[in-house]
Amino acid sequence: MSEELYVDGLGLAPGVMETIVAIAAKEVEGVASVGASTFSGIRSRFVSNAASQGIEVSMNETEGVDIAVHIDVFYGRPIPAIASDVRQGVADAVVTQVGFKVSSVDVYVDGIRFSA
């Protein structure tokens, strides 16, 4: 989100929603990292916006928030279960923290990591 987001008299500066989403997603068991993968991280040095950081937030026509989050996961846990937990955690965090209705949370798994 590169502009302030306004809903029902509440304005959020760029980066606030992305931070909430990142923290909520990182708290999910099985998530190794949130945001830019190695390739995306290199690319983000040249193109800096929310999408290059791996989290996109936008308002849709029904006044809900659409969220897309890119993650890497640890090997060994079912990916659909991780994605479901990320969706639920992100939606709950946004509703709790800012009171915005969440229309969708799309989860993109960009990579798998093996624990050291």
C-alpha cells in the first residue's frame, strides 16, 4: 500500500497494514519467513513498493480489505494447513487491530526451507 488507507474516519499510513499482516503471518507455526524471497529481495533493491516486499493490501469495491501475502514455509508440515492458519491469523489480526472487514487473504508459498 503506497498511499494512506481511509475507512470510516480512520487513516493508516503506508506500511501499517503490511506490518500487521507480517507479524500475524510470522506467528503461524510452519512459516519460515514472510515477504520477499531471495530473488524478490534482490529485485526489491531496485523496485521498492509493497508488492516487492511480499505483502499487498488494497480496498475493494465493497469496502473490504484484500490482502496478498508471500511466505516461505518449513518442510514437514502440510502446506494447505499453514496457508489456512495464515489466512485466519491475518484476518483476525486486521479485524482486531484496526477493525477493517477483510474480504480476502491470498497466501502465496514462494519456497520451502529445511530446518537447520
